[in-house]
Amino acid sequence: MVVAYAQNDESQVLTETTPRSPPGPPPTLPPWSRVATNLELTKLWTWYRTRQPNSIATMIQRDLRGAHGGASNELRLPCWNPRAAETSYHTVVDGLVETARAHGADAVLVYNSVPEFFSHCTRVALAKVASERGVPLVDTATLLFEVGTAAEAALEQAHGLSPAPESLDGTPGKVTVVLRVDMASESPGRQVFVMGNARQLGSFTPNGVPLFDDGTHGDQVAGDGVWSREVVFETAGTLIYMFTDGERAGSWTGLENYRSRVYALHPADVGRRTYLPIAQFGRRLLRSDGYHPDAAGYGGIADALLEAVKQVPAFRRYVEHAGSS
């Protein structure tokens, strides 16, 4: 039996300090009430009555300015609840494993989340169950981070570029960064820009800070389809940025994606030139959206799950028996 948590549980485990009692039955609503509240027309009418001018555009722009979790180059897996392993979530998962064993089944636990998720308290609870019960735990957040790091290095090699980020010829006392994006999937002739949370990145003004593919401004190889720009910052910090290829400066058009990219610059980066991983325009590596892996990401998770299942003693005995018969 494979037990994989839903990300919806994270907020509860993050904030719970005293294990809750099992929830009672939900209140019974009359059928007409349930139908009325779920009609899309009702939802649309509610939005129309309460909306503000340009509310959708404002909401999207505000959302794009946020980090929404950890940086892509850090695997911190934070949990701010010191009692995360004592919550009702732990009790429920532990009970599932115990019940499975009572019925003659083995269990494999899966921590099913992306590394940049806002917190990872359910991972703490799952790790405790795995340790106490001696069952395998597939940590997809760590797996996706490691696979993603390897994929970034492979993309560097495919373009014949030196791997990031150990260049030491930056501006002394400052942080020199080279942002890069692969435009191979886009139509030729498009001008590429970057915007982000610093004055050097246009302070989130779209289509205003150009990138280059001509061997200048930090671009490593002219005409290779990787557009780049070197930017110097006074101090280390967290970069929130995204690429655009719109035609009008200041217009929120040509956005590559629905979610900004995040990269952490550390004190060790001061005085050196750091090449950020090559992004692929309009695509987040191993992600289908902000919270879920894509097919390649799920493929890696499936492979890891298969390896975990192979280590279950009952499965090994089954294979041996099937082979002998």
C-alpha cells in the first residue's frame, strides 16, 4: 500500500500544536443549497458584483512579484512547527500503516511535494512514521531538487557552456550575476527582456531591460540561442525575476510564465561572477505548474517508488517465489 499525502494537509500540520480529535460529520445542507453554491453562474455573478476595475490584472501582477516559497538553488525544507511529528496527521498516517500491516500488507510512504513549497512539516511527520515503523519513505522534494540540478548541468553541457557558478572575476565587493534564458522553443527574431525585484531588473517593469545573444553584456556565445545579461548588485539577497518578449515597454505582455523564478545569492557570491542556471523560456524545469511536477518529474518519482517497493521484504519473497514456480 502506497500512502502519499496531499499538499492540502500542510497548513494544518504547520499550525497544529495540540492533536485534534477526529472530525465529526459535516453539516447537512439541503440539496438546493448545494446546487446553488456550486453553480458556475452563481460564482460568476458573485465575482461580478464584488470585482474592482482591473482586479484580475492587478491580482496577477501582485502574484508575480512574490517568491511563493524557497529559491530554486536551495534545498532547505523548512518546518516552523517543532511539534509537527506529534500532530493528528502523524497519528492518521501511522494508523494507516498499522492497519495495512494488520491485514497482511506492507506500506511505502511518499512525501509528495516540490522543494520550493512554502513549508515541509508533513515531511517531518512522515519521516517519523517511516523511522518508527521501518517503512520506506520516498522524498519527492529532495528527489526533484537533485534531478533538477543534474538537468541544469546537462543543459549547460548541451550548449557547450561552462557549468555555473564558479567564476571569480566579478566586481570586488559586489555581486555580479549573469541571467540566461534559452529561446530555442520560441519563434526567431523576438527580443527578450528580464524583469524582477531590483532596480537593475526594471523593478518589475515588463519589456524594459533587454537581454543579448551577440557575445556582449555577459553573453557567453553569440548566436547560440541563449540570451543573457550581466547585472551587478550591491549586496547578496534573493532575486525574483522572469523573462518576457513583449513588444511594448511597460506593457504586461509577452510574459513567459505564470510564476516568477527565485534564486538566492549568498555572501559567498560577493566578488565573483555567478551564472544563473539556463532557463527555458515559458517552461519551469520538471514542473507543470507551481505545485506539481510535469511528466518527466513524475517519471523520476515513479522510478524512485519502484526502487522502494523492490526493497520491501514481502515483494522480494513474492518475486523469488514467482521465479521459482
